[in-house]
Amino acid sequence: MALVVEDGTGLADATSFVSRADYIAFAAARGVTIADEEAADVELVKAMDYLLTKCYRGDALNGSQSLPFPRRVENFDGTLAFPDDEVPAGMKRGQMFAALAVHDGINLSPVSAGGAAIKREKIGPIETEYETAMTYDAPSLPAVRSAIAPYECGQGARLRTVRV
């Protein structure tokens, strides 16, 4: 599988913000050896799939681009928050940290069967039955979160805010 690395022009077929070589060097700097190059590509694509589930500030550069960056994000004074012809370094770091999590065997997109658990409790003559919602075991990825936080929508609720 060949990666198509976003070059800042909004490619329609891009699959990654970073190259395999950049990811392998990033991992090596952290004491992790990525021996299988094909697996490295899969890890980067899975990491990108995770990043695609997030909401980001601003607007995509063009409607045909496959990835969320490059984006045009303006500050309140009308200046650009960051260049709109490149992928921010934080997004690249976020993808590589997420790829390292995949390399460590973490499922970035766990699927929950849904439904609710029913519990019945009886103490003496009093019987209680109640439901609790199933928990969603999403991975905690603080390195990814801190890397991409400046580019995400909102603060916690992940809602897109538009100034009118």
C-alpha cells in the first residue's frame, strides 16, 4: 500500500499528513523500532482514520480534498491562525503519536455493541431493578489530544462555532 502524503494543496487522494520515513524516524527518536514498512503505512492510515473523526476549526482549503488539512482558519482580527497552504506540525505529530498507539496494539476505533445492562438487586422484601448504560471504552491518547488541541473545534463539547 502506498501512502499519498498531503503536500499542502488539498489533494483529493491524500491518505496521510506524514511520510513513512518521517514516521519511522519519529518512532526511532522515541525508542520504538518500526521494522515492517507495510505495517507502518497501515498504522498511519488507521491514525488518520482516528483524526478524521475529530472536528477542526476553520474551513477546508477546497471541497475535493480528502483530509481535513490544509484549512483556512482566521483569527478574530482577520489574520490567518496558521498558513493555509500546509499541514500544521501539531497535526503531523498527532498522527504519528496515534500511529504509535496503533503500533502498540491500541484500537483507536473501538465498536460498542450498545444496549444497556440490567441489574436486579434484592435486599429483604425490597427488590430493585435498574439499567445502566454501556460504557464506551475509547482510548485515552493525551499526546495526540495535546498535539491537535489548537486545531480542534470548541473546548470540550466539540461544537463548531461560527462568528456571524
